[in-house]
Amino acid sequence: MSLFDHTEGDNVHGDKVIGDKVMGDKKTYVLNHVDLDIGILKDILENNPLVIKASLTKLHTIPSQFAPDERTIPISDKNLQNGLEEFYENFIKRIEQKLLALDKFFQENDYVDDIESAADSIKMFIFTYANRNSMKLEPMIFNAIIQEHTKPISGGQEKGIMKLIIYYLYRYCYIGLKDA
């Protein structure tokens, strides 16, 4: 089983995932079926959307003054190992202060075990996705995880929060390669 059923070309670098298809210059790839348990994170979001939104709206930290912790590895090293340097710079770095608010929310509301269980499910998916046998979280896999977690959510703000939760799992070293 491969990551893609290719309809044209072999190079997927720079292409964009839309639903179950990856669209790129003159190429379309169909993602193989994704078997990923999204229930835990979806339950956290459905049970607490107003509380999470409220904690995020209280942020007054200036991003340039924000220095997140380095739980197990410097983030620059982790990004290099996972091939996520550009992904991190373009999508995660600018919202790191929100990730800190999520971390505080998860700890204060005793969600650490749930977050770890959800991360285990995602790690299993990453490890077995297309017989990769690796924990490397490349942009295509990261995007597939986000797509699967946000697909059943109807509200735009809730989809945004779910993306933040997935970014949080990466930034706080629950998922992705992280050997120092």
C-alpha cells in the first residue's frame, strides 16, 4: 500500500491536499483510506468549545515576546528531523501563544491523559500510514491528520480550534520525531 494512488506524475512536493485528493500542478493524487481515531480530540472540543474559545480570547502576549518551553528537543531540531521547517514557520510559529493557552487549559482541566491517548492514536497512524514504519511527521501526513480531524466538524471556529490542538500535539512533542 502506498501513500498515494498516482493519477499523474510521481512528485508530490508542494502539492495541496483537498479532502481526499492532493491537487498540484498538472497532478492529482488520491489519498488512500485514512484509518485514524479522531474521537478523543473531537469529544474534548465538543464538550468545551466555549471554555477553549474564552481562554484563547484572553491572550494578550506579543508573539515576539513568547518563548515556549522545549519539552524534549529544541523545536528547530525537531522541525529538521520531521521535514517541517517551512510548515512550522508558515502555520505554527505565529500562533505559539495560543498553544500555550491550550496547554494550560489541558492541564487545569485534567485532560493530559486524554491528550496522551489521542497522541498515541495519531502516532500509531503515522507509524503505519502507507507502511512507513517511522514516526516522521512530514507535511503531507500532518495535513492528512488535520483533514481527518476537521472533516466531521461543521463550525469554522471549531475547525480552527481542532487545528490548534493538532499543532499543539506537535509543538509540545506528543507527536513527530523528537530524538535529541
